[in-house]
Amino acid sequence: MVTNNDDLVFVGSPNKNIDEIYNFLGKVNLIESYDKVKKYSQKLYEYFINQKEISNIKIPEGTEFQKLVWAAVRSIPYGETRTYSDIARQLDKPKAVRAVATAIGENPLLIFIPCHRVLGKNGNLCGYRGGLELKQKLLEMEKVYKK
């Protein structure tokens, strides 16, 4: 997790290296500080252990379109899924499915902005920075996907 002035700005994928952070944020000066990420770690704990929705997360910096897409993804309730087409329609841009998929792929806050809840049009797992195995496990935990 990476914060900037107490705002969460990046959540990395498991088993990835520091390059993942730099790909999203550019060359930044990283300082290790548990105190800065403590409240976000608690939110992840609540999500995984108590299966509780993560709330009160500020939408990170991005283009206006990305922020709209990320807000729409944040609105997907715990235990539910949507398709990329659903998100595009929700934004009144039904032909922007690819743009929606691209914006979702640029989500810097895995799990906090639950892009794992977005599926392909046939309900298929597709595209997830954390890997499809993690996406499947998160959906299984939320009891919305069975292999």
C-alpha cells in the first residue's frame, strides 16, 4: 500500500515487485511507515476476516472518465458482480465498453475499488492486475462465483 498525505494512492498485487508501483505512480520516493497505512490495513482485515465492505475510500487521482468508472465500480455491492457493459450503460456511455475496461485496468486500488467484481459479458473472469486466480478467490469469498 502507498499513501500520500494520508490518502491511499496505490494497492499492489500479491507477489509483484516495486516496479508495479513505479508503473502506476512514476518514480516516487517511498518511505516505509506502518502508521500511514495502518487504517487501510484495518480495512483490509475487516474485508477478509469479517467479510465486510470497504467504505470511506477517496477515489484516487485520474482522468475524469477514470474517476467516473472507479466510482461506478465502488458502487457494486459486496457479493454482487457487474459486466463491463453494465458499467458503460450505468455511465450513459453504452458504446464505451473498451474505454471502461481500460479505466478499470488502470485502477490503482485493488480490492478497495473492487474491480474484481467486474466480469466479461458472458460472466467470464477476465482481466485482473492481481491475476485471475486472485479474482476468482475474492469472488468465491464473496460467494458470487463458483468454478
